[in-house]
Amino acid sequence: MQDTRQMSVLDAIVSRRSIPQFQPTPVPREIIKRLLDAAVWVPNHRLTEPWQFHVLGETSKRRFAEIRRDFRAATMPNPKAPEVQPALAKIVEDTIHTPVIIIVTAQGHDDPELREENYWAAFGAVYAFMLGAWSLGIGTYFRTGAFRDHPPLREEPAGPVLAWLGEPAALPGMLHAFGLVRASVPDARLIVIGAAPEGPRRTGVSFSGPVTRYRGLFAQAGVLVISGAHQRMPYPLIEAMLSGRATVCTENGGLADTVGLGASVVPPDDPVRLAAACVDLLTDERLRRELGTMARNRARTLFRLGGMLDSYREIYEKALVSRPEPAERLVGAS
């Protein structure tokens, strides 16, 4: 911590830098509280106040260190190799010895506009916190990226919840499968993403109504069920994989090649197999998290924008190399 005397707001904005390495000096709790009290004065449309600041204690910090280590290990080809163990151990040590770790979350919303406003308001609160800390001579470092979607950091619903996305013609098969699921998991619930058909409602089944974005609804379920016959495939499946939720999909149109080991794939029109896959995931938390992590890592590897652009560039370069030379233009004698 350095003595900054009276630093103006403009000075703090211009001079603030990200500090990736910290001194072991503890930050007094009173200062953290003062900064949090200031951070929540940022503008937030409709006064939603969507932010939550979680200041980690020593036990939580150690658990967070283990989650960071496991996330990094999941990206390695061979995380059990002896040569990578020192790097994984260093992640734990660096995290534990960071004086203060604060995890900031934002309240989502089914309405895309409100959801985006909430996220930006939460980021504004984080920035206000960092500016305030800098004005007191305290360095901060803001982290986001792929780690943000790591399943252990994504809160699951309180009970066993499935979310299903598919064509209306496939809904009866899913409802049949859900009846079999409830025979094994009586308190299971099903969110059908789409409009409700006419007819009586089934116990435990709700309908979202028409939607254009799925990410918010995916977050409300512990297990996603995707029909491979959906007209927008494979994009909903890729979005499900990126959400970090465990997914069951029916094999239509080569979707097994898309998911690899990142989802449980069952034959179409087989409600018994579909129900069994759902029950396995609903009743096994570790399997859910492993499948969600593998799915997200695979999607980020195969479908990230940079990688896709590189693939297109490689295709065009190969096409240019293999293009035949144009024949010489014949010039007739006059």
C-alpha cells in the first residue's frame, strides 16, 4: 500500500493500472467495507442493484484455489504428468497467498435487455471498487474469461431440473421420457423451452414461452436435453456446451461428432434411453460437473471465433495454392 494523499477522480482514472503480483500485506477489513459501500453507488437502470460481492475467507480461498487448479488442469493434455505438477501447485499457492479475493456475481434475467443491463451495472461497480482502491494505494487485478463459466462456479438450481429444447413434434417423446425420469427422481422438474401446446398440463412441467436466446434458460437447469432435430442445430447444442451444463442430446445429423465426449448422446425416438441418461446425470453431481467441463472446453477449442477464422484462412490459402495458373493470353497477329 502506498501513500497517495488526496488523489482526484481524474488522477485515479488515468493512473490506475492492473497489478498482477501482490505484496503479502493484509488489507484492513474496514477499508474493504468502505470500498464496497462506495462501489454500489454506480448507476443501475431501474434500480435493480444486481451485484453481489463475495469476500472470501481463508477456507473459501483454499477451496477457490483448488477450483482454479482443477480448471487449469482440465485444459492440459495430460494433467497427471509429473512435469506439470509444480505449475498446478503454484496456482494453489499464489491464490492462497493473495491478501484479498473478491468474487463478483451479477443477477441474470430472462429478458435479454435487463440481463445485459445488469451485467454492465455489476462491471461498473467493480470498476468503481478498483478506482477507489487505487486512490488509497491498493492495487487490484480483474479476471474474467473462460474461468467465469467453469461449472463449479455456476450455481445449479436447488432441485433436479431438466431443460428441453426441440421441435414440437419431438415433445411427446420428451414428455414420455420425463414420466420415466420422475419414476426414479420424483421431485424432478422439466422446463420446456418454447410455447405451451394446447391440452392439460403435466405435473412438474413448465413452458418458457417463445425465446430467441437460450443461455439464461440453460442456467436455470442442472441438465440440458437437446433434440438433434431442432431446426437451428447445431447452434443450440454449441451454446449448451458453452454454458457448462451437462447435456443429453439425441443423435440426429451427426451431432455425436460435434459433442465428442462432451455430452451423453442417445438414439432418437428412444424415450427409455433418454430417460436413463437424464437420471444418471440428475443423480450424480460429479458426473454432471465432469461432463459440463468437458463440453465447455471442447466448444471453446473447436468453436471459438479465432480458431474458426484460422480454419477458414487455412482453407482459402490451400485453395489459392492449388489454383491452376491462368493460360497465357493468345495475341493474334495483325
